[in-house]
Amino acid sequence: MLTAFGRAFRTPDLRKKLLFTFAIIALYRLGTHIPTPGVSYPAVQQCMKDAPKSGFLGLANLFSGGALLQLSIFALGIMPYITAAIIVQLLTVVIPRFETLKKEGSSGQAKMTQYTRYLTIGLAILQSSTLITFAQNPGALFGPGCTNILVSDSIPTILIMVLTMTAGTGLIMWLGELMTDKGVGNGMSLLIFTSIAAGFPGALWQIKNQQNWFTFFVVIAIGFLIIALVVYVEQSTRRIPVQYAKRMVGRQMYGGTSTYIPIKVNMANVIPIIFASSLLTLPMMIAQFNTDPTNPAGWVTWINNHLSQGDSNIYMIIYTVLIVFFTFFYVSITFNPEEVADNMKRYGGFIPGIRAGRPTAEYLQYVLTRITVPGAIYLAAISLIPLIAFRLINANQNYFPFGGTSIIIIVGVGLETVKQIEAQLQQRHYEGFLR
């Protein structure tokens, strides 16, 4: 691998792409530490020591590289874009116009991307307004020990803060697309990768400070095993063979080739974990707005005891059930066996031993269901690792580096980026059998 990176830096155009990518990443990390106008940076740093990092708030802070709780200009991070992309993808099933655009190829995809950008800006305005509302009552963000983090809560100051955070989201979106066009790899994915990887050293050192050197090295050893498991599962696919019949078009013979349909074990990626974390956060957010904190209602007490911390058995059970449910839900939306079977039949393709049409769709649905079951179990098991670590070694479940959303994104983006670098190296250093 080091040899491949050395060859990449010796290639002039690839070196420019890599340096451009590193420059964008450095600029992104710099923005996560610049405070938004109207925020007292020393007060925020003092309050962050007692900040709760569980639930969706901790997940959003993880995706922003810690910028969310610092209320920096990049506080919202890439989350509005991720949410907008998921919403647009789900709307393709509901809105016929979006489904038509999806089938139009590159022109339709460009239009869908434009809709995603508009929705990202709208979500950024909404989320920044919500975040500033929480900042006016910082106890909801940082715990009851924090009282004031804003220099001023006047309307002009709040408008400037909303505008700054929204502009920061727009800038991140532009930087990600610029990195995709002129750099190496997918820009949005690499920015998320950078945000998560930035917290790894601090998380490992926190484990060492809380425990001892033995626990520290045990966690690292377990981490390597988890990474190996994640790499194995992320690369695992079920290849369904497809044969195309020969056909004459004019005087030309077409078809007669063999290919396959790759169905990944983890087709849903980290989307079910995000959905499950978001849904579990709603009861806690509702409970926070209880009118009488000194004498809370019974349901508020139950939520605080069982859903506010990840070490609760009820929390783990509900979390696992939601991940399994959303895995099947998301896979059923993104992969349509009937559409795949119709496309195969239209172009003369068939699965050996399976009749074209409805039997092919039923077979694909059968295979998809059997593949999704281990994929859902895998996602649930990986997601429970930080929660179990929180119970065993008292490591914060959202910053435990070897589990949950963080490790899946780190491994997935790393593998995809390395593949792209290797592909570009092969294009420039292909030797063949003649030297």
C-alpha cells in the first residue's frame, strides 16, 4: 500500500489531485474550529466538558467532526446534505416525477442533484434555527451545568448566526462536489470520513485515561478484529448469474454474453443506523420539554431511565429492532426486483434455470430477503458494540471508535478511495505482458 501511495505521488496529475484533496480537507477541519458570530467560544469549551453525547445529537456531532457542539461556522456539517439526499431518494418511490427523472440518465440525475442542493439549504436554515434555539437554553445541549453561551440573543445576532451556519453548509456542499470533480474519491464521503477520523485519537486516549494501558491495547486488538470483519462483510456480495440470448439487429449479432447481478450483504449501508438513532431521539427531545423538571411525569421518568442512555437493555432491544426494520425497509425501496426482471426481459437476459418475467422477480426477491437477514444482523451487531463497550469499560458509546456508524463509514470510504487510486494508477502504469 505504501508503494502504491509512493507511485501516486510520483505521478504528476494524480499528485495534484491528492494535494488538492488534502487542501480541501485541511480547509474543512479549519472551519470546524471557527466559532459562529455571537457565540462565546470560552463558554462553549467550558460547557462541552459535561455535554451529553448520546442519541442523534451525538451522531450529528460525530458527522460534523465535533463542530456541532462547538457552534462553529461548520456546525451543521454534512448532515443537511445527507438528510436531503435520503429524502430525495425516498421520494422517488412516492413522486412519479422523481421516478421519471431517475430513469432519464445523466440529465435526470443532474436535475435530482439540483433538487438535493435546494433541499439542503432549506434543511440548513431549519436545523440552524433549531440549534440556535437550543443554544439560547444551553442546558438542553450541554447539560444543566451550562447557563449561557451566547454573547447576545437579539434578533439581528440570531439572523446573522442562522445565515452563517447556512452559508457554512453551502460551502461544505460546494467543497465536497469540488473534491469529487478535481480530487480523488467521493468528496462528501471523504468529508464525513475526515470528521469521524479526527475523533479517533482523542477517543482512544480517553479510554486510556479512564482505564489503563492493558484495556487500551485490548481495545486496539479488538478494533483490528472488528475492522477485518467489517471489510469482509462490506466486500461480500451474492452474484446472480445472468445470460443474454443472441439476437440479430440488422446484420449485426448482439448478446450471447454472461454477466451477473451483484447483491451486497449490506445494501443499506449506515442508513438504518441513522434512522434508528433519529427515531430514538424523539422521545428524549419530547421529555426535555417537560414543564416541571422538579416533579416529572411518570412517562418522562421512564424515558430518562431507559432511553436516555445506551447501557439500558430496553434501549438495546428497541435499537436492534429498529435497525432490522429499517434495513428491510430501505432495501425494499432501493432495489426493485420487478423492475430488474423487466429490464432483463426487455434486453433478452435471463437467469439460468429461471423463467423470465414474474418467476425471475420472485427469485430475486427470495435471494434479496435471504441476503438482507444477515446484513441486518450484521448492522445491529456492529451498532451494539459501542453500547456494550459503554457498559463494560465506561467508554462513551458515540466516541468509541471501533463500532457503530463510525467504523462502517471509515472502512467503506477507505476501501472505495483506495480502489479509485489503484484504478487511476493502473491506467497510468499498465505494463501488459510486453515490456
